[in-house]
Amino acid sequence: MTGSKKNCAPESADSGSDARELEVRALRARVRQLEDRIDRIHASRLWRWSAPLRALGDVLIRSRQRLGRSLISTAAGRRLYRRIRGRAPGEESAREPGFDRRAFVHRAEQDLDEFLSSGQRLVLPRPDPVRVSIVVVLFNQAALSLRCFRSILAHAGDQAELVVIDNASTDRTGDLLERVDGIERVVNSENLGFVHAVNQAASRARGELLLLLNNDAELGPGSLEAAIAALQSAEDIGAVGGRIVLADGRLQEAGGIVWKDGSTSGYGRGCAPEEPRFLFRREVDYCSGAFLLTPARLFAEFDGFDTAYAPAYYEETDYCFRLQQADYRIVYEPWAWVRHLEFASSSDPEAALKLQARHRKVFSQRHAGALQDRPEQGLVDELLVRTARSHRKVLWIDDRVPHASLGAGYPRARRMLNTLAENGFDLTLYPLQIENDDWSRIRASLDPGIEVMTGLGIERLGEFLNDRRGFYDRVVVSRPINMKVVNTLLQGRREVLGKARLIYDAEAIEAEREIQRQRMAGQSLSQDRVRRMLAEEIELSRMADAVITVSEVEAEVFRAAGHKHVAVIGHALEVDLTPAAFDDRRGLLFVGALREAESPNVDALCWFLDEVADLLKSEMGDDFSLYIAGDAPVELVDRYRSDQVHFLGRVDSLKALYSACRVFIAPTRFAAGIPHKVHEAAAAGIPVVATSVLAGQLNWQHDRQLLVADQAEAFARSCARLYQDRQLWQTIRDQAAAAVAADCNPEGLVKNLVELLR
């Protein structure tokens, strides 16, 4: 066996790399196919029709839970419940199964034994320059310090230095530090306490940023990068904290709350850290010093921690309050997190609690003015004060998280949500139909300050609204399918919205699209039937206090039905012409989600490929090539893919395609609203051939802002003409860009949206 191995030639690195790339591509394609199937299930009529049954099941489950909670509300009930079922619900329910604090510490001690006896060394980087100085204060607990150091080595990258202050430890901390290379180390002859030690470390730190990290905490992957990104996202942010997760898996805090009497609470304490209400960035009263990032210059400018709080407790709360009084904000960043063994650094937890109480009095006296207007603990729900400053609160209900790559009005919804977040609104997005999504995609699409309530969906909307009754100032419901759900839920119980105004974002009048589709398919529709279809959709807005439409044409439909408050908010786009010249471009481009068989996009693409493509090939010859960007089911890809027809799948950024292709096609035969894809293509400088349906929605003219054709022969001629005529291509490109600049002025649209919700 040894000889056979020796005689075998190793596989080349390139070969292995190619194989891995093919494997990754195959896995991504499989994931997209599965996502497509799930999306189709959620969009199907069966899924929607079965919603009442699923909701009934949810009601039964909640009723059972309420019965259980009622039972354990008394001591006798808890004893009975434990006799029947074991542990009562809510008792340490978020803990990791079988977590044992003593066993956790024992395992850490065993790890330390192995490390010290192994002869190994921990080698941390010594960067120059230093971006971040990580400050860790030690007093005994060598085993936990080893875990902390290892997490820094694994997750802090090569731009951070470690500054360690050993406060006269008497355990094996000295032995541990002798085996750690690359640190800035100070050993005090006596225990100076946490406050003095941090100030001492800050004076020796070389980094532009200071990260305070407890030695009984372990840095989570990506945490330092996330905290730095949050700190540098605005000039007025003075400090950033993260999710503090207890060693047993429960949440210690997701940002801190300070009450009128100076007492503090960790928001979400005892809950599951992965709940979506803890996964968005927000301004808070303070963050724990177990993980706190702040600029070194600011820490020095404010003379570090106030020594009145020596040896420890309330020093970080005081520092955060002093920053706020100087108009700096304290920000909680959820993707920065540590695992924390609470009170491990204290040899006497009872004495620590007494020290906290004494320092709370000091804090209350020093900040009496700021605390005067704070709420009293126990009288106000923590939800109402989880954010430091009061802003207009908006709940936005939509099908799903609006990724721009999905098309179908989602780019507009994404822009509106991000605009509101940028303008100071506290925003919650509730995905109603497709309630789950990947968090990396969510954060890539949406402002990090938007709360996204994943995992709830239709079944739990009523419970959610009831739990947050009185919290929101505005509730926006986007798209007819979602307004139907909300209308049914609010029937006879409008009070569940509390004081909130209800706003219906019609997005597009879908009945118009369906009428066009049926007529195109040769179905006869009477005028009475057309009126009924439109009236049924307009009726969805009957409970709304205001309506948003994408065009003035659709706004008039709602005004004619009696709505007094109708705002037109279309697409907001900046013209950003891709630089590639006419001769440097090749091919036609089609953009659109192709998930649903009866959608306008699928009909448009199939019509083009079945009726237009061969005619266009005879005009263009070998120059003909079509690139298709958007999710497409396997059967559609297999049906049409060829050497000249390229399916690219979902494309997160279209900029490269806009620059590489010469002509954009929009052969849509039935549609409602305004075609965002045409606006976006024109804004990027790729001229468009479209149908009269889309030209009419845009109010653009043939041979000016675009070329218009409805019949296959005319569409093929228009594509060939625009593709081959350099002067025409440039003229259409320039005039379309000017039209986008006029029609999609972001400043005006943003103003309309903000005024409507404010």
C-alpha cells in the first residue's frame, strides 16, 4: 500500500480547484431549484386556501399554551404541571439542553491543563499599524482566559493587538501568559479593579479603536468586523455593543435599558438570541462592557472610565451616558456577539450585586437630569423603550423580503423601506407569504436598522399585532394579496391596530393585468365583468386611511372610488450610464423573474423565443444572442437553452450585464403598474424595445425614449434596427436617460413618501 501511494501522481491544484468550483456551482443550482419549488408552493392557490386550516391549528396550539400558562400561574398549578409533564413551560426553556455551569468550567480547566502540559504556545499577531486594541483585564480564571484568547486568535483577524492587564492573579494566569506570544502585557502588583485596569490598558493601546472584552467572554466569528462596520457607519456613533449570549445559550442582553431610578435591564434577557426582534441594529441607552467598541481618541477625550465606579460596575453605563450628553449615539449591532459566562470574573456574586446597588446610587446622582424623563421599570413594556430615541414607528407588511433581484415590484419596495430607514423611521418588515429567508441576503438588501420578523407568516400575524398593539404609528400593507389577509383579520377588530393609520400600497392594480391577460388569450369579457373585477380590487382599500399608487393613472382610479388621500410614489432611480460604447457591446438582454408559469415575464419570454427569435436571427445572423437574467424553472431552461440563448439565473447585480449588452427587450403583453425593469435599464444606458402596454404605462413615445412594437415581425425589425444603427442607439439612450431623470427623481419621491408617513 505504501509503494502504491508513492507511485501515484498527486492531483494538480488547478484540477482540484476546478472540481470544487463545479461542485459549488452544482450545489448553488440545486439550492435555487429548491428555493424555486418552495416559492411556488407558497404562491400556490392551495397554500393560500389552506391558510385558514393552518391558522386554526395555530389557534389550537396557542390555546393549549395559554391553558398551560394559566395552570402554572399559581404554585399549586406548577406542582401539578411538573407532576404531569416535568419542567413547567418557561423555566429555563431557552437553555441548551443539559447545560451545567460547573461542568463547563471543569472542561475549561481540563483544556488549560492540556495546553500547559503540551508545550504549545498561543501566537497572536503584532500588527503595525494597529487598527483595534482589544483590552482584556484578568483576575484569576485562567481557564476562561485561555478560551477568550483562543477566540481572539480565531476571529479577530490580523489588524488587532491584545492588551492584557493582569490584576495580581493568584491562580495559573501567570503560567498561561508565559505561553502567549504577541501581546502587550502588564502585571500589577495588586488588584486595581476593572475600572483602573481598563484605563491603564487604554493608555498603552496603539489602535485607533478600543474593544473592551471580558476574559469570561468568547468572541464570535465576524463580530469584530460587524462592530467596526457599525461604528464607522456614521460619524456620531460613540460606542457599539453586541449580543451578549450566556454560556447556557440564552440571551443576556441585546442592548441595555436604563430606567428612571438608574436601574438597568438587558433587553431580551432569558430569550432565544436568534429571535428576529434581536437581529437588527438600533440606538440604545447603553451596551455592556463585556463587549464594547469605541474610538480610542474618544475614550481619551472623556478621560476613560470614571474612577468613582471603581473597582467595577456601572462604569460602561456612565461612559455611554456621557457620550450621549455630547450628542454621540450608542448602537447595538446584532451580528457582533460574544458567549459570556456571567459573573465568572467575580469570586463573590452576592458582593458583586451589592456593589452594583451602591454604584447605581452614584450613577443616579450624577445623571439625575437625564434620568428624570426616563420611564419607571415595571410600568412600561420594554418593547417601548428598547430604542433610545423615539421615532415614528412603521410596520410594513409585504409578501416577502423585497430583494431587488426578484423583480415584480420588489425593487421599488426595497427602495421605499431603505429610504424610510435612512430618514429616521423605526421600521419593522413583516414578510407575510414567504416568511423565511437567508439572513445574509436580508442584510445585503435592507438597511441594518430594519427589524425583519421572519418565521411568523400569515398564521401568527394576528398574535403579532395584538402583542404590539399601540406600538406602531403607521401600518403599511403592500399588494392586494396581503391586503386581503389584513382585511380578513381586521374584520370587526380594527382596534388591534391601536392608534396606527392604515396605508394601502396598491403597488399595481392587478385586475388590469388579469383583464389584459384574458383578452390576449381570446377570452370575451363584458364591460360589466371588467367593472366588477376592478371594483373588487379597489374594495380592498376600504379600511385604509390612505392609498399609495405607482402612477397618476392608477391614482385616479382610487380617487374616482372616493379615496381622498392618494399619493403617487413610483420608482426612485439615479441615472448612472454604463460607460461601454456601442461597438463594445454584444447581445440582447431580458430581465425578469420566471418562477410562475402564468406570469407576464414567462409569457413575454416564451412569446419572444417562439415568435420573434427566428425572425430576428434572419435579420442579425450570428450576431443574435440573448442573455436572460432571473430565476427560471428547470423545464423552461431545458426547453429554450441553446448556444445563442443563455439563462443566467438570479443575478444580484445587473450592472455588468447592462454594460455588456447592447439592447434591452421588454416583450411584455399584459402588465399593471409601471415597468421598473425598463426604467432601470434606461437609467443604466441600455436602450429598450418594448410593447405598447409598457410604453403606455411609462407615457414614453416610439422612436424617442424607446422603440415600440406589438407584432412579432415589427418587434424583430425594431430589435435589429436598434441593434445595428449606432446613431439611433445613441439617440434613444440619451432621451430615455433624460426621461428617467424627470420621472424617477429620487428627491421628489422620497419627499412624498416621508411626508405621507410622517
